[in-house]
Amino acid sequence: MTAVALSRGPARVLRIEIRRSVVLWSVPLLLGLFYFDAFRTAAGLPPVWTVRSSAITTHMIADFGPFAAGLAAWVASREGRRKTGDLLATTVRPAWARQASALGATLFWLLLTFLAGVAALYIDVARQATWGGPPLWPVAVGVVEVATFAVIGFTAGALFPGRFTAPLAAIGTFLLAEIGYHAALGVQPGTSTYALLSPSTAVPLGDDGVFYHVAPDLAIAQVMFMGGITIALLGLLTLAPVFRLSYREFWSGVSRVGRWLCVAGVALLAAGVAASWTAFALTGTARLGVSGWIIPALHDAASDQPVPYTPDCAGTSFKVCVHPAFSAYLDAANMALQPVAAEIAGLPGAPVRAGQVASGNGVRNAQGMRIAGLATAGLSGTPPVYTYTSDNPTAPFWGSPGIADTAFWGAGFQQELLTPFITGSNNTLLEGNVPTPAQQAVVTALTTALSPQAQLSQGFINGQSPGRIAAAAERFASLSPATRHAWLATHLPALRAGTITLDQLP
Amino acid sequence: MNIELSDITRKFSRNVAVDGVTLDAGPGVLGLLGPNGAGKTSLLRMLATILPPSSGQLTLLGRDPRKPADRREIRRRLGYLPQSLGYYPSFTVVEFIEYFALLKEVPPHLVPKAVAAAVEKVDLGPRAKSKLRTLSGGMLRRVGIAQAIVNEPQLALFDEPTAGLDPEQRVAFRALIRDLGQTATVIVSTHLVEDVGAACSEVALMSDGKVVFRGTPQELTARGEAGQGVGDAPLERGYSAILSAARAAS
């Protein structure tokens, strides 16, 4: 047979397998799961490439993985279930080649469906995103992860052919994914390496990949780890006919399977274990940096540099600016902050501009985790500039732009600006300074006056009953804007110094 | 000789399924007869290179099946129909036969023609595009026969090939294996002595793992007329006479 004929034969076997693959029947179910889980979840997130692409690793893998394992186990076990073993044993092509075709067809449909889902997700993001481009590492992690789940199921089906293997493989891999997901939820430095290797760990903060590139280090390690498992299992599948023999038949079994094939199987097994072990060891050295998890041996320092951008701004005397990736929120942010700026204009320390900065921006808590939002939200500089992040606690860009139209969202944003302005503290929560009752009352009063329909929480109660603060706030809010402004112009230094009591408020 | 067996034995734990069989066969149709548990299927599986013998020398198509390269060559020219045909219900008739043709490394450009010829030989043309799950037991048997002959084998092994076939199809199958036996070695393991009488040029009768008779169907008939055989047909009487003698001797 010529080389061309030899290559055409397997291609035609693969074509038959693809045409008759059981996975084809499951495609509508997988697409339905994708739409109702991953796609809709992503649609509720900000239209930022890195943020929405997190649905690939957090939702799509969980949707596809167990099905991939179960379907692959069902395909692999068919020779045992359908009792075609004797018939197939008399054919020329070795078992591994036959299984490769069946696995290839299974992967073809699974990955095609997976990539179709990714394409739908990315097309939707492309229609809404205002900056950046599609990240490819989550896709690579997802593809490798789905392939690994399929190969795990296929190996189980080939080694233990039976009608219960498929559901057991699906349940087993589902639990495996859930354990990884939950481990990843609490991931922090010093946590288990398995948690870092779980693709769910790639869930970014609201603006990861916006101000700084997302370091691909962890994704590389995850691909290496899962790819290693896949390669090792393929080696195991190659050697499976030898393992089924008793020890007395071992050497004759090696001879029957083919010495070179056994060598190839052992080599695959060793290479896979080595790749996974290396990835595991590398992940053990991971630490957090500005661009996410950094693995020193894989890290490119260039990715730590800020990504250049030109902010989108609105307003004239008081400019409200957002990163272009968050342009969808600009109007809402401007609408929320302009009334505050007008209310406090001319007062000492009043900001002249509001600008978005990176979340966390390198600030860590005691456990070494990045502190989202709090670190850089506040007033600073001369003239003062109000800086906020995409995930400020009460005014997050952490949801679809539609939520920015709500009164509560706007009031929260206003309160975020007013609190450091009235207290004179750059960042109240981070510095541990709880506002005095009078400061709380003034912040609440101004916010209520600007957004009367919003129900604000009393977040800083400090030895005073909420009722007294609310009463003082109501009293202050009922004053005319000019009266409030005049009182603040006179008493703001004393209010900031904490010498004004609730009773002294007009 | 296409088949040369010398003192072949196959054991499963303590059970001896095939016990020191020596046999050779060239082109023609050899009927393999014997009661249940005589070792016919085990012998056929060894000839099909599925089972290695526990001891003895086996040469198929002039090659040693213990060597991987030789085994591949033997399988390229081997057709096998097992007693119980496993199949994939979602495959069509043509796809199933094509699948096996490709696994037997029939040159891809010859596969469509070979598949069409095999389908026609077993008279499944009208059902060629039917899914296997929709076929009757007899039709499935014919699909099994088609996959066994799709590579124009030089060694064809059929285990109970006519089970489930209607009389018309059995007659057609006998004609098919007679035709195949012109150039290839065909071994048919069966309980149905009329198949042997109608289609086989030679007969081997197995009992307790041993070949206790080797000859033509006419010689088998003659043994029945001379001995103590029972049965409705002359071949059946020959069959039972030889079995009785073998059991008495052991």
C-alpha cells in the first residue's frame, strides 16, 4: 500500500465514525446547556473581553466536561458492549488506531460544539465591547480541559467496558470539576496547588487584562498539566492490551501488541507524567502580581507593564473619565457624579475630575490577596482628583451596563465620592477611620438630596443610633442647596476634624 | 497449503479446548463438524489469529501468526464471521462493511467497489443504506458474511454462518462459499450436516478437542452406512457413528 492510501484509509474510518458518532445526538443538549448557563451568565457581566471570557473556564468547562467524559466512555466501551471484539481482532489495523478514530470523532464533535459556543460568546462580546480583543488563553485552557475530560472517560470506557461506565465517568468528572471549582473559589497564596490548576482560578477581577495584561503563566501551567494527563492516558490506552494479560502472558502479550508500540505507549505515559509533574511543580511557585498569577519560570516581565490607553471622558468643568473598555458606563457615571460635583463645587478639597484606575493596583491584604477597589478609590492629588475602580463596593462595573441605570447604583457611586470628601480621609475603610455620626449624616443627607429615590444603607454606624443619624441627615437634606453649600463652606474643616456633633448640624 | 496445524493445543486454565490437533488445508471448503464444546470455535479463533495456541505449530497462508508483521499479512487476507456477530446499530449496511474493509486495509480506492460487490453477493442491495438496528437476524447474518468476504480473503472462516438464514438464503450462501472455495481456503464450522453435504469438499469432525475424522462428505456418509450411526440423513448417521466410536475409544 502506498503512503497516500495508508493515510486515506484512516481518514475514511474517521469520516464514518464522525458521521455515526453518538456525540452528534448530544449536541443540542450541550448547546442548550451552554446558552442557559454560560452564555446568559456572560451576558450579565460587563462587556469587557477578559471578564466575559471567564465564562469559558468557569461555566463552559463545567457544562461540557462531564458530558465529554460520559459520551467518550460510552463510545470507548462499545466494543465490549456490542461484542465486536473478536471481529475487530481479526482486522489489520491495531486496536490503538481503531480507538484513535473513535476518540477523534468524539473529540471532533465535542470541540466543534465547544468552539461554536466560544464563537457565539465572542461574537456577542464583539458587538458590545468598546476596547480590546478576544483573549485566546481561556479558549486554549477550555479546549485542553474538554479534551482531557473526554480522554479520561474514553480510557475508563476502554479499560472497563460496561453500560455503567459512562454514567460513572460523567459523575466522577463532574465531582472532580466541582472540587476544583470550590478549591478555586478560596484560592490564595499558600493554598493547594490543585486549586491553582483548576481552570476556575482564572476568574479575573473586574478589570484584569484592561490596565495590565493578564499573565498567561497559570494558563500555560494548566494546559501543560491537563495536556500531560491526556498524553499519559493515551499511553495507557496504547498499553491496555498488555495490561489485560496475566503476568505469565506478559511477554507474549508485548510481542503480540508489538514491541515498538509498547515502547511508544511507555514513552507517552512517561512524557505525560513528566509534563503534569512539571506543571504541578511550577504552579507551586506561583505568586500574585499586577498581571495576575505569576510563575517565575514562565513569566515574561514585559506583561507587567501597564497597557496604554486614552480614557473616554464626559463633562466640561468637572470631567468624568472611564477606561475605554468601560465606555458603556460613561453616561451613567457622568450622570451620577456631575450633581455631586455641582453640590460641592468651590468647597475646599472638591475634586476637579473623576477617573477610573486599576482595581487593587498591587495592594494586598494580610493574606497577600489583591484588595479589589478599596485601594485606590478616593481623593488624592492637587488639584484633587476622585479615583475609582471598576469594582468599587457600592458602584461596581460588575454587571451588565443596564444596572448602571438604576438609582441605587448612582447613589452608591455618589456616596463613594462624598465619603472621602466629607471625612477628608483618602480612603476611609482602608485607613480604618470610621466617619463620625455628623459626617455620616452629611454624606447621607447630600446623597439623599441628590438621589431622593435611592434607599441608602447606614454603613458606618459609630456609637450612635441609626435613628438619630437619619433624623439629622433628613434635617440637613431639607435645607436648600445654597444653605447647605454655605454651611459646608464655613464648617467643612471642623466637620472633617470630627468636632461637629449631630446636634450642631443645621 | 494455506493452513498447517501441527499438534496445536489450547488450554483455558485447566480446561483443554483444543487437544493436539494436526490439520492442513489448501483451497477448497472444509466443513468443521462436532457437538457443542468440541473445540470448533476455539480452533476457529486460533485460525483467525484471535487466540494464540498454548502449544504447537501454526502456519497460516505460509506465515507464522506469532510474528506481528506476518500476522498483519495474514489478517489482510483473512475473512472471519464469528458465531455471535457484534455490530454497531447506528451504522448502515454499507458503512459497516466499508468500516471493516478499511480496517482490513483494502486499498481505499478499491473499497467502494469491494463493498458493493460484497453487498450484492449476500443480496442486501435493497437494504444497503438501512441502519443495522432495523435489520432482521437473518439479514444481520448476511451483513456479517459480507464483511468477511469484502477483502476477497484467501482464508475464510465462518462460524455457524447459516444460523438464522432462510432456506433460500442458505442455498445462496452454499453457492457463495463453493465459489469462494475455488481460490481460497474456506472453513465452515456448523451443526448443520446438510450444509456440509451441499457445500464442502472435505469434512473434519471434532470431539473433545481432537479431530476424530478427516475425509470427504462421501467418506463420512460411508462410515454411517457401515457403522452404528443414527439419524435421518446419511451424513447424520456417519456423524453419529464416528462420534460414538470416538467416545467409546476415550
